[in-house]
Amino acid sequence: MTVKLGANRYGKAETRLVHVVRQGPVHHVKDISVSTSLSGDMEAVHLTGDNAAVLPTDSQKNTVYAFARRHGVGQIEAFALLLARHFVASQPSIHHARVEIEEYGWNRTGPHSFVRDGGEVRTCVVHHDEDGRSTVVSGLKDLVVLNSTGSEFHGYIVDEYTTLEPTTDRILATAVAAQWRHADAAGSDSASDSASDSASDSASDSASDYAKAYTEVRRCLLDAFADTHSLSLQQTLYAMGERALTACPEICEIRLAMPNKHHFPVDLSPFGLDNDNEVFFAADRPYGLIEGGVLREDAPDAGFAWE
Ligand SMILES: O=c1[nH]c(=O)c2[nH]c(=O)[nH]c2[nH]1
């Protein structure tokens, strides 16, 4: 039997970094988790244990911290591009870099005091390869939303295993995970400037575009969720994606994953009580999981953006 090495990559996962920018008594914090993943000439290390082509994951982690000091963090997309480009440009054995960042929000309560924003997490996944191609996918997750009416579900297949009652008025709740692909990763050429300029969020152009797109997509997702009279979570998902693409010309594709957080009316008849959609059991699991993408008809090829 002959075998060969298949697809492989390696890196440091979840390097936690808090960066404090001090402007006199007023401080700014960025709280992120960075995962780097490199690929290239890695036959020897797998086949013979020759590490000559390997940039240690420990050095990758150190680079993250050193770059935060050198360039600031700024918009996560710009910081990720800066790192991805550095790994590919500085090491001949590294042909491709993937950098994923999660950002946890803190809201200001004083000049140097903050309360953790318990809500959603901002995300990005950036790729860069030796041919100079870059892709940027931005996103959010754990954006928990609920409509207490305006949601129906009926008309579905009924087979011998169906027990679900049709409803014309139910709670619709989900935790939105969304990722959107930027049509042009290019902001990227000035990514290093962006990251270095933007430590206090006064980002330069491409970096502030990422921030603007984030705010706009988030608003579209929330508005479309609230506005759509829903016949299914699938229909709501499409409406949310469509709204974001319509409002944001700079993005060409959005993918959404939305758990259906079921709320079942509790049967209160044993207690002589009615329940006109007022008291619900919020089930934890299992949950429906609705996933789908919306993209422009003329969206450019995604390449490795979703890998
Ligand atoms: O919005 C829904 N979509 C489904 O596909 C589904 N399936 C189910 O049991 N409940 C629901 N709700």
C-alpha cells in the first residue's frame, strides 16, 4: 500500500490578547483571540521530522503580541491581514496563511473602566497566499434575538412521525451567526497603515470600512429579523441576508447559521389555567439548525475565502 501526505496546516490557536491604548487618563481596550494557521513546504516535517521549514507555533504567538505593540490592533480584519502577509512574505517555506480573530466587546464605564459587553462576538477570517491574493470574511456570532409574535409555521410535510402542531403565532428566537465576504479584500494593500493608525479606533480608510460594514450589516440583520412576518426561520434567514446585501455594496455574499431556539407553550390545564401564548418552556436542546447563504448573482469566485 502506498500513501501520501494530504492537506495540512498548522498554527497557534486562540492566542488571547488584550491591548490597552493609553491616551492620558483615557484608555482604550481591544480584547481578541487570534488563531494563525500556516501551510507550505511541510512534506519533510511530516515524513522525516525535518523541521527546517517550520516556523514554530510559539513564534507565531509571539508575532501576534509583538505586532500588537508595533502596529496597534485597530480593526481586526486589518490586523489579521497584516499578520497573514507577514508570515507569507517573511518565510519562503510558508505559501499560505489563514488568520482568524474573535473580538470581545467592552463598554466604557469610566476613563479606564469597562464592563464586558455580554452580547455578540465580532469575527473575521483572512487568507493570504504567495501569489498576493487575499480574502476577507467578517462576521458576528451569538447575536441573540427574539420576536414574541409575528411568526407562524404550518403547511409542512406530515408523515407518520409528525407530531408537531401547526401554529400561526409562536415565539421565534435564535442566536445569529453571520459571516460576510468582502467583494474586494483589497482594502488590504493599506492594511498595515490601517492597523497602525487605528489603535484608538480612529481608523484609516480601509479599516474604518470594515467597521462601517460591520455596523451596517448588524443593523440590517436586526431590522430584517424584527420586520419580517415569518412563515419559517428559513424565510427570515433569507430576508436578513438579502437586506444586508442590498444595503452594503462592499459585500458580495453572506452566510447565516441560526439555531431555532424553541419556546413551547406550557400546558397549564392541570392547574385549571388557560395559556393564551403567555407562558413558555424555553427548550435548550435539541434545536433546529437553519443554515443558508445569500449571494449576489455576479459575486466573484470565493476562492479560499471560506476554507
Ligand atoms: O421555522 C422553522 N423551520 C423548520 O424547518 C422547522 N421545523 C420544525 O420542527 N420547526 C420549524 N420551524
